[in-house]
Amino acid sequence: MESQRTEWKRIWKDEYLKSICAFANSQGGDLLIGIDDDGTIVGVSNSDRLLAELPNKIRTTMGIIPTIRLVGTKDTPYLVIQVEGYPFPVSYKGRYYIRCGSTTQLLTGLELDKFMLKKQGMTWDSVATPSVSVTDLKQDAIHDFSSRAFQCNRLSKSHIEVSDSLLLKNLNLLDGNHVRRAGVVLFHPSPEQLFVGTTAKIGFFLNDADLRFQDELTGPLIELPDKIIELLYTKYLKAEISYKGLYRVETFPFPEAAVREILLNALVHKDYGSGTPIQIRVYDDRLSIWNPGALPQGITLENLFRNHPSLPYNPHIANVMFKFGMIEAWGRGYEKVQVACATAGIPVPTVEVNPSGILVCFKAPRGGLNGGLNGGLNGGLSSDSDRILQSIHHHPGARIPQIVEVTGISTRTVERHIKTLKSMNLIHFEGSKKTGGYFIVPKKLYEDRVSES
């Protein structure tokens, strides 16, 4: 049957030169002339002419020489045009084709750029940026890298006590006097000005269609993971609060170690040529991280969570992040996620791979991110009380003026609903009258208070 490396044609047409070009740009393959689409051998009547003409036609249009054989029986002979995969790009009439499954596809735009780089033994992050020099980079970011790389024992003192130019040269981030794309993404103060999509978007959603608030983080990739994690755990993810004696204990729904590992994978291995930022969505019951990338060649979803070789999509970026102490070089990232999730008592995240990218989704423990909040919402609260409760949930420690500003509800109405919510043990006030604010009562504490009343 037809496949990635096999194609059948009943008769010869010059348009099938595209298929030969595609085989040459892929892993090679066989084009069989004289076989119907259902695999029936019908033979060719002009085999002698084709044997004489096709080698020259292929050589003059594409510069390659395939093997052409006449096989089959005397009554139904057919041609086998055997094409090798070539290490350099092969074009037909100035266009480039590849095999995708059992079809021949024309390469354009981003896919053509990626194809040409791969054929040249290059990656997106290895290309030089003529408009950027070392002096354009953020010195503080470079110095922070040096300091942490030394602390992690991944660079010696002699390696970091050099000029910025020599440091970047030793990290293979320079091509002559020009900074490679990896260096721009890692250390430029505003890489998004040169390459669209080097930012990170975070949003809180009530559902897929209802975005409540969002942020977009920018800056050197070296600084981005810490900025994202800090924002996630201070603004977007709400901890369940419990008490051990007099001490307040905050437990977040997703272990930071696991989220950080998935985030680093998204940032380091994304397809920066796509021009699309990574997207982090936070819902009441889950957190997802999406990046426009693909699994490394040879890695499947089945062995992703098992020991596998590290095959970085952006090797120059990955090398620097390894020396920075952010990632490892052994392909153990997803194993670390499993351990962190098991320790926290939550399931490992699901991974979905499709042509647009990779989506990793963490599911919250039963009860959602709101913890005890859902019990109150499902208990018959009015829409105003619901909005006030949500406001306090997303802004712990909020005072009445802030709640009024966020919800748009009048001060008198907010005061009335606050009194009701306090009487239901759904919220409580912490701190002094001048500086304190309202907080959601954690589920466990709420149940204890109800049992005592």
C-alpha cells in the first residue's frame, strides 16, 4: 500500500516529478509507474521511452540521479523509480516538496525555513542576528547567569571571570561579532522587539470563553521562569489554608517543582520560529501550559515519562539553561514531575500533542482551586454575594473599597453581603481595622467552625 516511502501511479505525468523531489527531501522512497491506486498492476506501454527520458529529465530539473528499473512480467511491466534521501535541499522549479504520510506537500513560510535550516545542520537558535551585538544585551542578566552557573558548579571561576564577549563566545552564542538568536532570547532586555512570541501569556478563565484577567510577561529568557512562577503563585493560584496550632499553613493545588519543570520544557523547547508565545491558562479546576513545539524525534507519549535521551529543540538555549542550573541534560524532566505529583498526592499531568503544539494539563485536587469556596457558592448565594466571594478569593486580604472597585457593587450593598458571608462562616477578617482585610475561610477551618457552633 502507499506510504511515506511508496507511491503508485497508473501512468507517468511530468507533475510526478514533485513526488520524486519530495522523496529526495525526506527519507527517500519508491515511485512505481504502472500500478493503480488500489495496488493492481496495470503495466506501462511506453517503458522503453520512459527508461530513456526520465533519468535526463530528473537530472536536469533537480540535479539528482535516481535508480530506474523495469520489473514485473512481459505482459505487465512497470517502472520502479528509486530515490535516495539527500542531505542537501532539492528543489523542483524553485520549489521544495517533502513527504508527509502518503502525500506530497509543498513547503512554504515557516515550514520551509525550518526545512532549510535542518538540511544545513542548523537550528533556529543557532542563526546569527546581524543587528545585535554584545553591548545590546542586558548586563545584569549575563552577570546573574555567571553567578548562578558558578554556584551550581557548572562553570568554573576561570570561566566566569572573563569579559561578556568571551563568556558568550565560550557558550557558542556568538557568530563572529553577531549574537546568535539564542543569545538574543536569553539575554536581550526586550527579545520580543526582535522576535515575536518570545513572551509568556497567563490568564485566569472561568471557562474557555470567559477570561477574567491576564498578564503578559516579557524580558530575557534567563529571568522569565522565576517571574512566571512568582506571578502564578502570588496572583493566580490560591492556597488552601489550614492551621497547625497557631500557625497558618498554605498548600497550593499544584506542586511548584512539577509546574516549574513543565514550564521550563515549554520555554526551552518551544518553536520560537512560530512567533507564538507560550500560554498558561488557570481555571478553577486545572492549570494548562501550552507551547508551539513538538516532541523530539523518536520520543513518543508512551516513553515521555520514562527515561529517555535529552534531544533539545533549541540546543544552544538548552545548553545555557543547563549551565544556569534550570534544567538537566539527561531527559529526566518528566520523571521529576511524576515524583513531585506523587509526593503532593495529585495525578500526573496529561500531555496532548497535536500539529499546533504541546498542551500539558494539571488537574486540581477534588474541590477545585477554590477549596471551601465551592461549598458556599453551591449553597444558594445571590449573584452579588457570589461576585464578592470570587473577588475575595482572587484578592486575599481585600478591603471593602477594593471589593467595590473590583465588583462594581455599591459600598452599602457590599457591606450588607459581607455581613451575610461572615455569618455563614465563608469569609473572615484578619488583621487590624486599619490594615487588615477579608479572607476566604478554608474548607477544613469552615467545617471545624460549623461543628463548634
